[in-house]
Amino acid sequence: MYGVLLLLHILAATIWTGGHIVLAVVVLPKALKERSPEVLLGFESVFEKIGMPALLIQVLTGLMLAHRMVPDIAQWFDVAHPASHAIMTKLVLLALTVGFAINARFRVLPTLSADTLKVMAWHIGSVTVFSILFVFVGVSFRTGWLS
């Protein structure tokens, strides 16, 4: 079961992180250059169909993997427990990602225009960095970088 959970988690992370890297490095510069919110909205409408399920799979499998590693949820927040540093970091990154997503969905996207593209660019850049940090922290479970 562990292998299946880890595989699903990594595949979903690949989709989520890879999609955001493409968005930040390819799509966003084009949208900014052309001052075209439609470029971003076009990518978002396509990516959302696979990106959001990937994020949901990451959250579910991540919680299951964390519970498998540290069954006592209270220890997830015990800084004396070696795995808690990575688990807490992932939970903070998740909270930041969700916060940025909610803000983008309800405040930025409804008013997205050529004049507000830079606000969306900050959201995209931030979520892309968070997604890369998710991967780094995930690797740290094996390397001990955050222990």
C-alpha cells in the first residue's frame, strides 16, 4: 500500500509542479508581453481539469503517508519528533497554496484585465515557488534535510 500511495503522490506532484512551472516560465511571460489575460485564462481552463485533481490527490495521499509515518497526529506538531519538521512545513505550504488559490479565485480572476496581470503574476510566482518547495520537502523525508 505504501508504494501505491507514494507513486500516486509523486505523480500528482509532477502534474501540479510541472504545470505551474510551465505556467510561470512559458505562459505567464507571453501573457505579460501581450498584456493578455486570455492567455492565462486559456491555460487555466485546461490545466484546472488535471491540476486540481492532482492537488487533491497530493493532499489525500500526503495525509495518509504522514499518518503512516507518524500515526499520532499530535506528534506532527511536536518539534522534537524528527519527521514533524517536514510534515509541518508541508502543512504550512498547503495552507499558503490554499490561501493564494482562494484569493486568486475570488479576488483576482473575477477582475483580471491587462492592468491586473501583474497581481496574478505574483500569485502564479508564489504558488510555483510553493510547489517546488513541496517537492524539496518531500525529498527531505529521504535525505533528512529538514530533520
